Amino acid sequence: MRRIRVTLAASVLLLASATAYAADLIWSKDAAGKCSFVAPASLTDAPKQWIGSCQGGKANGIGMLRARMGDQAGPAFYGEMREGVPVKGVVDLDGGYRVGLFSGREIGEGDLQWQDRLDSFNLAVRAATMVSQHYAGQKNTASANYYRDVAKQLEAQVE
């Protein structure tokens, strides 16, 4: 009986901390208003577009979250989202990358283990490849080629 109480108490604490964590996140919607997500801080407060799966109204799975600054493309997150929250991936900034796990505010703020770095770049390659295929399916050759090249650049970071 004591083991059940300890397990129940631990479960309640875990649920409470997860709820508090979720309450601290800043939620946004993509420009079409169909998909909600939490964006890494480095994507700024500019409008954003999610290209990937949207389940239950939240970004989910492998994809890209791109900031738009007027008619210009801004920084982009390539990686995995789970229930609208980034898990792991790469933010492609002008002049460099932020790599790793999502801290609740940003990608790659904590100590980066070698395996997390490798996994993050591999996820980013998959995401950029998926985005390239998305645009190829829309017959947008220029964007398909651009994201194919992004995937190659990200893959070069692993080698």
C-alpha cells in the first residue's frame, strides 16, 4: 500500500511540474491560423509558418518552423515538434546554428552532448528534405531546390 502512495505522489508531482512548464510556454499560430506551436526565442516575434504535420491543432512530428519578416525569410527551426513544443533540432540563423534540445525558451541553451548534436542535425536534415518534397509536390521548383540544398548543408555539419 505504501508503494502505491509513493507512486501516486510522484505521479501527481510530475503532472504538476509538466502543467507548470506548459503554462510558462508562449504559444503562437501559423499565418494560416490552423496550427499552434511554441517557437524558439531565436525565431523572434515575427509571424511564422509551420510546414509539417498538425495534429489536434498543434504542430507535431518532423518539420520546419520559419519566421517571416515581411516578404523576407527569417530564421528557421528544423526538427521535431511534439504537441506543438519543439523537442530537438537546429535553428538556422544568419551566420550559424543553434543546436540541441529545447529548454522551454530556446534550442541549445544547455550543455550539448555529442549524441544530442548528432541527433539534432540528423532530424534537421530529415526536416529540410521533407520541406523540399513538400514544395516539389506543389510544383515550386525553386523552393524545393533551396530546401534540398539546406538539407545538404545541414548534413555536411554531421560529417
